[in-house]
Amino acid sequence: MSEKEQKKIIKRKYSDRPNFFYRALAALGRVLMRLIWQPRTVYYAEKFPTEGSVICICNHYSLLDACVIYHKLFKFKGRIVVKAEAMNNRFIGNFLTALCGAISVSRGESDIGALKEMIKELNAGGKILIFPEGKRNKNSAAKELMPFKEGPVSVALKTKTTLVPTLYYKMQIPFGFKRNKLIVGDPIDLSQFYGKPVHEVKDAANELVIEKMNELRAQIDEIVEVYGGSLKKYEQAKKASSASGTAKQ
């Protein structure tokens, strides 16, 4: 049996419901999330839909990136897409399955099983977190996004699911350090691509998503670097600028 076939067997094994030990460990993990990430700054959290299916995307700096989103936005309801390499570890695979219903996806290949799991969750009105860069950006201060994988957009187009962008200002650190800031953007409208073959429009749709993510980057940079992280000052300045522009007209 090849290594690739062995990995697929393990992936299926850890998609089953974990036993009591892992469920108890996951419950403890959720308590720790509340304690450790409670003081997080999340700009425009109200933009995140509270009902209906959602695909949430985010830039990716560290293994902990999912914690704030899963706690603050998902309210511990939903699933997170995780690379297959992590799920192939018995302990981690069972723990992540119990904690967040992790969907294991093989990078660099077409993973039909993962796609079916995502579609099933979304058709049931659930929420999924995907990191479209596909791997962590190890430069913790880098602002440029790495190339996006086409998976999130393809799934959003196939299921006509709301796609919500989120973005970290810098790599987050536990226990409320000031640089731990996350911004939630407006849902991205992909309806212009509906009704067309996904393989024909996914590249254009992906470009639109990247454009919106870059706009979100510019917005959080301005909030933090120009207005000292104060959303109130940022919005007051925007309101004043808008009023001034209207008056000149």
C-alpha cells in the first residue's frame, strides 16, 4: 500500500466521532479559548452573518489563527479546514475533529472527499473557515498575501454560499497583546459568476476575492497605523472627509 493510500485511510478514520476523552479535551480547549483570546480586538464583528451558511476566509500566519475566529465569530459552531498532514497524527486528528469538526484536505491534489464534506456542511446551513493561502506565511510582519488556492472560491460558487473575508493585522499572540487585531469585511458578492461553469469563472472570481482582501488590508492598516487602533477616530475621520467632499460638490 502506497503512502498516499495510507494517508487517505487515516483521514477517513479520524472523520468519525471521537471518544469521550477527546470530547472532554475539546470542551477544555473551548474554555481556554475564551480565557486566552477574550480581550481580542475584532473590528466590525457585526458584519459577520449570524444565520445561514458562510465560508469565512482569512490570511494565515500561525497555527492559532483559527482560535479568534472560531471563538469570536463562529461561537464554536462550524467547521475548520485543516491540512491532511496534521490530521494524520492520531492525537491531533481526534482532538481537532472533536474541537471544531475539522475537515481534512490534502494540499496539491483534488480532494473530492473534503469537497463533499464542505458542501454537506454548507447545505445544512453551517459555517466553514478556510485559509485560501493554503499554508502559513512564516514572515509574521508580512502584509502581502501569498497566492490564493482556488478551493474556497470554487466551493462558494458551487454552493452559492456567502463568502466573508477576515484579515489579521499581524501574527496574533495569545493573552491579548496589542497587535492582535482582526477585521471583518463586507460579504463578497459573487452572484455575477453564478449560472456559469465554475472552471470558466473561478479565476476571475478569485481575483475579485483577492482584491477585496487587499482592500481590507489597507483598511486595517489605516485604522491601526494612522488612528492608533481606534475605530471611533477612524470612522469620525471618514465621516468628516465624506461631508467635506459633499460640501465641495
